[in-house]
Amino acid sequence: MLKRLFMKSIFFFWLSIIWLSIMIIYPLTFASEKDIVNTQGIVMEIDLKKGTMIVNEKCFRWDQKTSFFNDKGSPITIEKIKVKSWVYIEGIKDKLNKSLLAKTVYLLPKRIDEKEKHLYPFIK
């Protein structure tokens, strides 16, 4: 009887350890945060026909849902963005097309360093 009780308690102890491990590891392993990309850089190349721009040697594409703003937060058109312009891009990794999709693009007057970021609340 005592041996059976002991075996039962060992079984529940290990079951609890396994359950606790799964509950701790599972959210860390399978957390479904979107692959968010935020970057500031110079536009190296822009193709209005393809809907792509290269910033920091990364090719971003945009679609009809992409928003374009100036540094004050006012809407602008994509035509305002030129090669050698400074931009800040909020985008996501599009796993389906294996590309970077720009969700929001801000045209900047220059490179914004750490001391100036408080002036631009959209920069994270």
C-alpha cells in the first residue's frame, strides 16, 4: 500500500514537472509575434512601377494599404520620396512572398539620431 502511494506521488510529481515545462516553453517557442521591421536609412533605389524601394540594402515593397507621411505626420504621395532621401519605414516580413512589406513610410529631413528621436514620436 505504501509503495503504491509512493509510486503514485512520483508519477504526479513528474507529470507536474512536464506540464510546467510545457507551459513555460510553449509560449516562448511558438509566440506568434509578427516579424516587424523598423528601419531608418537612405533610399538607394526606388521603382514606382514595381512598387519597390531599397533602403539599407533591403528591398521593401509597398501596396495600396501602405501609408506615406512627411516628418510632421502629414500624408504625402510616393512621388515625394526620391533617391538619397532619408526615410523611416515600419514594415513586416511577408513570408508568403519572401519580401519586406512597408506598412508606413515617413520622409525625414535628415538622419535622426538618438538625441532627436523624442521629436519624432513614430520612431521606435
